[in-house]
Amino acid sequence: MNMLDLAFRLGLALAIGFVIGLERGWRERDEEEGQRTAGLRTFALTGLLGGVLGALSIGGDRSLLAAAFATLGAVLGVFFWREGQKHEDLSATTFVAALVTFALGAFAVLGDTTIAAGAAVATLLLLANKETLHGWLARITWPELRSGLLLAAMTFIALPLLPDRTIDPWQAINPHEIWLMTILIAAVSFAGYAAVKIAGPQRGLVLAATLGGLVASTAVTLSLARLARASAAHVRMLSGAILAAGAVMLLRVLAVVALLNSPLASALAPVLLAGAVASGLIAAVLVGRHVQQSAGQSSDLVMRNPFEISEVLRFGALLAVVMAAVTLARQAYGDGGLFGVAAMSGLADVDALTLSAARLDVPLTVAADAILIAIAVNTLAKTAYAGYTGGARIGGLLLLCNTAIIGIAYGARLLLQ
């Protein structure tokens, strides 16, 4: 390591300590001089100390660095303990931040400077966003925390254990692929659920319904249709919210396909985007002036946590059944069998068929048509569900609008042939 590189690394160690000390000093700026253990100067010097000791350890024994870290921890621990007793404060955040500063200063000299700088920024963000993080912690529920743990277990424990090969005589069921796709859909669903939780019901029913399209547009449809039966004066606004959720569903399908099969996504993009734009425009017309007046009704939209284990297993089972059905139908009836499975799948869900078609070795036009059939059937099925749940008025309005949207999307498909 030449002198110029060493000087840069020591400067980075000093800068890391300075920015962390700046945040700590600003947070305790009202304390009188001598009333706090560590501030801007102490943190800056701690980072520089870590850098200097790291430089002394280059290419040799690092016992000096380890001893200095232990000594610094012991000395600072005594000072922070006495400060905590005086102020009756049991927080160890600043103490830990000082140890991290020393370690990052040493790493800036001995390791990768980019990683050291990134870790310093991450540390700074954690320290500076105390109120925000504590606010999230106060609002999070046990089912939501359990959901995050379940996602981690699904991804880092269960997924590596599953065999990445087909296990059935028809070469249709790959446990690793099925579970990976289940994780993908569950993660997208949880993102929508979290967005609704963060935005809050005060942002309005339409916003909640739009974000709900990431979770389950069928559930949103049924929930809003029930509101329409009790609030006949708001049928148009509720219909617009349902169409907004449908537009997001189309974009969600496109995003999922793009992650798995980019050529297929390119083939579907004009059709799905045309349908999403048409759905969004009609939704905007229907909602119109009623958004602000009806914002208070958004609390009636109840979205279930998408990470309930029963829901996760149900989707995984559905995905396995659809994959097997698609493979068997193609073996028995050719590509025409795929279209029949797509229509049947669309009565309940579009994601399972979408994921199956995206991974099949079939012509792009066949896979695209299968996905579009599932979406069209699902859209009409939701219309029927809304009419049954919310009454003929909302059912008729949605039938008219969705027929027009399907026609526009189909027209875009014909133009591309």
C-alpha cells in the first residue's frame, strides 16, 4: 500500500468517525459541555484511532488492534455506565456506535473502502431514524412480525433444502421452483400489504384499493362490492376503485413475468399496458369528484395478512396442481390443453397460471395467449362475484367497463399480430 492510498484510507476513517459523531453530537446538542461521554470530536478521533491501529497492523500481527478494541470498549463502557447512572438512561446505542466507529475506521484501512463507506452510511441511517424506527416498532403487530420471520424461513431455510429437480413421473413438479415462485408472489403481496399499512386508511379508499391490487384484486373486489350493497350512492366510486385494483393487477402480472421470462414479458407488455391504461382512465372517470368525499370509507377495506401460513401453503398447492395440469394437458391435447387449463385457473387466480406459462418451453404466442385467457376469465369472474355480492347495479357497471377494457386489450393484441 503506497502512502497516497494510506492517506486516503486514514482520511476515510476520520470521515466515518466525523459523520457518525455529527449525528450523535446533534442529538445530544442540548447537553452542557462535559455532560456527555462522546460527541463529534470523540467519534472522529475514535474512527481515526481505528484507522491508525489498522495501518499498524498491515501485513503483521493484529493482536494490537484487538487489544485496543477491547481496551476502548472497557474504558468507554465505564464512562457510559456512569453517564447512564447520572441521567437514569439505560440506552447503549451511543456506546455500540462508538465501537462500530472504531471497527469501521480499522476496516477502512484494512478492507474495501466502498464497503466501509456503505456500512458507515447504514450506521448513520439507523442512528438518525430513531423516531421512525421506533414508530414502526410501535405500530407493527405480532402477525406482521411473524410474517417477516416466515418469509426469512421460507427463503433461507426451506428453499435450500428442496430438491431442484422434477420428482414426479410426468416431469412437471419441481419443488425448488414451486417454492421459489411461492416466495416471489408472497413477497410481492406483502409489499402491497405493507404499503397499505404505511399509507393508512386516511389516504382514501381508492389508494387502498389500488395498492390492494398488489395483494389480491379478487379480495379487493369482494370487499368493495360488499360496501356497494350498503352504500348504493357510491357505486360509481367503488366501481372505479375496483377497476384501479384491476389495473394494478395487470401491471403486477407483467412485473412477475418480466422476472421469469423477459421475451414473454415483451410480448405481453403492449396488451397488458393497454388494458391497465384503459382500466386506470375509466377508474379515474368513475371516481372523479367522489375521492375526497369518500376517503373516510377506506377503513372498511380489510386486507388479510398475505403471509398466513395457510395462505402460503394453499398457493403453493394450487401452483403445483396447475403446473401438473398444464403439463398433463399439453401431453394429452397439445397446446390447446393449455388454454383450457388457463380458463379454469382464471376462475380463481391468475398468478399460478402466469408462473406456469412463464416457465414452459412453448412458443411465446402460446404462453402469451394462455396468460391473457386466464386474465380475461379472471376479470369476468370478478365481475360476476361483484354482482352476486354487491348487487346488480355494481355488477352491471363493472360488466360494461370490463368488457370495454378487454376489448381494448384484445384490439392491441390484434394490432401486433
